[in-house]
Amino acid sequence: MPLHKNAGFVLFVIFALASVAVGDVKTPAIFGSNMVLQRDHANPVWGWADMGEKVSVRIAGQSHDTQTDKNGNWRVTLKPLKATGKAFTLAIKGKNELKYENVLVGEVWVCSGQSNMG
């Protein structure tokens, strides 16, 4: 019987912790470690967090601050970066912090064809 008395409390704690995690700063799956940002182009960075939450984005000496709108959306635009071959960290901070490591600036070329592409 004591197990049934504690089950309600355990469920309450689980749901309470799950609701706290909803407010974390998040970005779409297009952002992540080992990504490449377009060189010489103003790159947008966006995501979601709690309504009114302050969000800071840092990379390569740039710092951009914004605040989420009434729907929890936020967006900043990075100033154009030069391709240097150096890896950067993209840090996004709100109530929590996301760090995307090994971010390069440059271009990605995709080639496809047949066996005569050599």
C-alpha cells in the first residue's frame, strides 16, 4: 500500500521536471557541432525559448543579444565571417546554454555524377 501513496508524488515530480525543461533555449536540427556557416554572408541563427527570455549568441568575437517574442521565437543575424580554416564555438545562452563545437566558415560543394567524374 505505501507504494500507491508515493506513486502520485513521483508522477508529480516527473511532470514538474518535464515542464521546467520546456523553457530551455532550443535551435532547429540544422544547427549543430561540425557545421559550416557560409563565408562572406550574414548568417541567421534562430530558435525557441520561453516568452520574453533574453538570448545571447556568440561566435568568433561577435556577440548578439535578443529577446524572444510572445510566441517564444528568437532570431539574430551574424555579421559576415571570413573563411579562415579555424574552428569556432557557437554559444547560445538563455536560461540554459548550447555550445556547438568545431564550427567552420566556408563553402560546401556537393558533386554528383557518374564514374567519369575523376
